[in-house]
Amino acid sequence: MFTGIIEAVGKVIGVRHDQGNIHFQIASPISDGLKIDQSVAHNGVCLTVVALAEHSHTVTAVHETLAKTNLGRLQTGMLINLERCMPANGRFDGHFVQGHVDQTGICTHIAEENGSWRYTFAYDTSTGNFTVEKGSIAVNGVSLTVVNSKQGEFSVAIIPYTYAHTTFHTLRVGDLVNLEFDILGKYIKRIMELHLPTLLNR
């Protein structure tokens, strides 16, 4: 379980293809504190640390993960958001983030707004995912509040700290991002789908 509060930004220093998998070597300020088999969110994707080196760690993304996220587009030199799983005695500063990306979205608009930034993203609604005004969304692993919810589109406001301490300052219009929708909303939607027809027929 994660919170969407990014701990560090890492840099991809190695990309190795192995059949349908890709091994990523990431240099970061938190790499020396990691352990083999530890779960770490990379751009919001929960991956397992498989190797350690000085100031860097390696994770493996399998074909299924590569097909549903933007990790397959990572190249050497690119930056990536990192978050270790939440400790049992930690504060829950973001929202419930599982590290299971639902789908990707596309950045369609970026506007600077007097010291902050508004980013707009579009996504395919055929998956059944949705956002709500003032609800939570994880974009590349960053816990954010939806400020403008539309069908297949939403916006988020980015404060200077988040802009500087995540990969948001590298995002450009047209970039692909990982989206994890609010788990509470997904459960409610599923319950309604299963039980609402029965209640209506009573």
C-alpha cells in the first residue's frame, strides 16, 4: 500500500530487455536504503527490487505491466517518481494507492496559473474508470485532487513544491502517464453494478 506522496525522483541509468521483460536500473537518493524483495512504486507502479548496487537498484517489469503502463517508454536518462510502501506506523498524507495502475492517460494541456500549474489529462472511458470533483487520483504515482472532472478528462492543480520534487516539471503535452483511480470509488461502482439491478427489481 502506498500514499502517493513521492519520496524521491530517480534517474534511469540502465534498460535491459530480457524476452518480454525489461530490467530497469534506477539511481536515486533512496536506493541505498532498499532491500532485495522490497516493493517500491515507480511512476505509481508497484515493482519488486531484484538487485542492488551503489546508489542504485534494479526492478523488473513484465509484459503485462509494460502493456498497461508507460514504463515501456522509459529510456536511459529519464526521471521517475519513487515511493516506498507505507510503514504501519506512518501518517497517511495522501490517499489509498495500491501501485496497480488502471490505465494510461495523455496530457492534453498545461497552463501556468500565477505560481501554480494546471494539467489536463484525457483517458479512455471504455474501461469504466471515472473521476469525481474533489476526488483523488494518482498520476504517475502522485496523489492529487481532481479539480475539474469531465467524461474522459480531468484536471489537477500542481503547487510549486510538487512541480519541483516530482517529474511533473518534465511532463509535456502528448506525454503518456500512469493513472490509478480511487479504490473507494471502484469498490462502490462494483457494488452498485452487482446489487443495484436486484434492488430495482424488488
